[in-house]
Amino acid sequence: MRGTLDPPLGPEDHVAGDVGAPYELVMYGDFECPYCAAAQSILARLRARLGDELRFAFRHFPLDAPHPHARHAAEAAEAAEAAEAAEAAGAQGAFWPMHDALYAARGRLTDRDLVAHAAGLGLDAERVAAELESHAHAARVEADLASARQAGLTGTPDFYVSGTLFAGTYDAGSLVAALRG
């Protein structure tokens, strides 16, 4: 169903914040999308404003046609708990720093760039390069894509507020009002 987050957040998701936080925001994003990149400053203000009251999650929704590097960027950033599903930065415990670095890169997301971003974070760049080449984490990214497609999402960013698709503008005030609503 388009309006309800499906599947709900689980242990395989990238989540910042306490499971018991009263507010939950999930973003479906694409690292090459300029609108997703622009949303990062809004999300930073929102996260600072709500602090420990917010549980924020990120799911991958790389849009291949307009953003040819987005899927590999997602694979480079992806982190999962299970060793067989963990992708490069996440397997090294650095999903959120890599997430931030990829958005800050503003489209510089070739494989060479991705490896350089990983090295800049102190990660094992050779491992990142090898995992990108082998698509070791493609299945994890595809799981997020499948949930976005099932929901009927067509663009990025898309947000779910407490499990419900957010239909308003995604400025900090509107998102806070929806979360507290």
C-alpha cells in the first residue's frame, strides 16, 4: 500500500536514534539526486531540533535512468548486520559517515570517487573497490528498491512520517509539524 511504510523498520535498516523515540522519519533517497542532497541541510536541522525524540532511517532508492552512479553509491554506503548482506562502508561500521560524504560530494560518484570517499573516511578502500566490482551488496540495495517500487514511489526524496507517506513539502517546519501532529 502506497500510504503505509512496508516493510516497517527492522534490524536491516539504517537507523539513527533510539527505537523508543516518539517520532519516526524514513527517507527513501538517491545519492545522486540533487533534491535529496538539498534535503540534507533540512534533515540536519530537523534532527538537531528533535534530538533524541527522533528515530531517522534511510532506505536506498537509486533512480538508474537519470542517475547512472546512484546504485553503486548505494552499494558503497549500504550497511547491514548480516555478513553476507553487508556492503562496503556498512561492513566497516561507517554507513552514516559515508552517507554524509556521498551527499556532500554533490554528484562526484564514479567508482573512483566512491573509493576515494571511503579512503577519506579511513575505510579500507581496496575492500570497498573489490566489493563494488563484485556487487557484493547489490541484494541489500535491491531490497530497499523493491519496497519503494511496491509502495509505488517514483521520485526522490520520499518521506514516511511515523509509517505514513508524507505528502507535504519537506521543509523542516512541515516535517516537524507532521511528526508532532
